[in-house]
Amino acid sequence: MSKVTIGFDLRRDKDLRDYNLYNNAEGMFNALFEISKNLKKKISHQLEGDDNGALDLVFKEIAEILEDNNVLIDKLN
């Protein structure tokens, strides 16, 4: 098994930012997963088909944003 040690100098702004991104990565993934996979189902159930296709358009745009930023939710769950 390989191990990696990541060092941060928290006095440097860039390292502090990277450290915070690293520590929040799981929460960001969970939020994006919830938005991209589960939110549409929850909203669809509440609207009962009265969205005139807007819901599909919104979630298509969300999927494109995730893809454009190389966020591959399907590969991570």
C-alpha cells in the first residue's frame, strides 16, 4: 500500500486555501452528489409535473457545469 504525505505551510495564503479545500472536499462531494442525483427526484415529486420542462433544463445545466469542471460524480460513488 502506498502512502502520501501532504505538507502545508498555513502561514502562506495559497497553502491555507489548499488546506481548506482538501478538508472540505468530502462535504463538497456530498453536496454535489445530492444536487446532481437526488434533488431532481425530490423536486419532481413536489411539483407533480407542473414544471413545464424547466426542471429538466436546470438539471441539464447542472450536469454540464459538473462535466465542464471534470467533476465525475458517477466515478466516485
